[in-house]
Amino acid sequence: MTAGTGITRLCANGDAEKGMSPWTVSALDGSVQDGAPEERFHHVFDDIIQSPAKVRAGVWEATAYSEDLTDYPYNEIVFLLEGSMSIIDSAGVEERFEPGDCFFLEKGFNGVWKQHSTIKIFHMTVDPNIE
């Protein structure tokens, strides 16, 4: 799935077609002690979010199940440690994830979260709907 559909696979080599940005001289804060660092990147999410926002990060584990996601309440990045799962968008397109895969689930996403087995993930959510 691609950016803008609500679920974006994060790949170590950047965009499947365009890859990463060109290498550029890094504008690091602070004093570089050794070397001349260069950097490159591929952004999958770059947006201003409502503030204040609640940010939560941690590890989560749950047994096999599936649930309908309607207007997903926050932005979430997920790194799958164990098990397998799928995200199915509202058009029925299924993206399957295995251990080592990482994805970004966009606020407002509609679809299905389906765990084929017990999974364990590292995750981080940004929830702009705090009270």
C-alpha cells in the first residue's frame, strides 16, 4: 500500500520506486567531533498535528483476533516482533506483515486489523484527541 491510503509499509531502502533521497551534508545540531556526516531519508509522514497531543510508546502483545477500524483515532507506527498480521483497507486490499516488518497507520484509517496468531509489537502512537 502507498502513502495516502492510511497504511504505509516502512522499508529500509525507502520508497519502492524512488528509494531514498540523495546523500547530502548533514546539518547536525551540536559539534561534530569526527568525520563529515552525510544523510539521506525517505519521509512517509510529514504533517503538523494538533497540539497538545498524547504520545505513547511501548511493547504490546495480544492473541489472534480481528477488528474493524473506523476512523482510527491516532497516528501509529508499528514494528512487528513476533507473529503475523494483516491490515486490510476499505477497498479490500490486504497487506500482510511478518516479524521484522514495520508500518505506519494513519489517523482516520478505515479497514480491518487482523492477527493471524499471537503477535508482539513495538509501537508508538500520537493521539491529538486528549482531554
